[in-house]
Amino acid sequence: MGKTVLLLGLKREVVEDVKNRVEAGAATVLVGTGVEELRAHFLRQPIDAVIMGGGLPLETRLEAVAEVFRASGATTVHMKDVASGPEGYLPFVQSVIDGLLGRGR
């Protein structure tokens, strides 16, 4: 069964690049850069997982987590570390998607 994943990051070009490069398989990958876009996506469809980049300000991350939990009791939230930088986002996203789809690497 396919999953819907929302990539939430500070810079649209980074999340779009990761969306285009990730091996999503049966997952539908959406992108956003803030809480307003997150809310808009939840209004349109159920989301199985939100994957946040490490560049988002702490306040945005906390607000996004709260919004996810208000919107759904089934959505998981995954937050990347700051230390690995933007180049660590793709491997992190790939690992989360692989786990959601039951793919081992």
C-alpha cells in the first residue's frame, strides 16, 4: 500500500531536489516550507509521515509537530539533525521512506 510523505524544509529548492532524487517507490512525496503549507496539505489528504529538515527554526519545528498531532492520530513525525547539514537530508529521507515501505537497505 502506498504512503503519503510530506517533506518540510527551510528552502524549497532543497526539498524539491530531495523529492526529485529520492527513490519513493509506492510513496507519494509532497513538499512544504512551513506550517501553513503543512496545514494546507492535511486539508487535502491524509499524510502518513512528515519528515522535517534540520534547517527549520526550532519554533517552526515545534509548531509543526503540534499541528501534525492536532490533525492526525496516525501521522508520524521524523526530524533530521542539524549537524549533518543539507547534504544529509536525502539519506535521512530515503531511510525514513524505506522504513515506512518496509524496504531494508
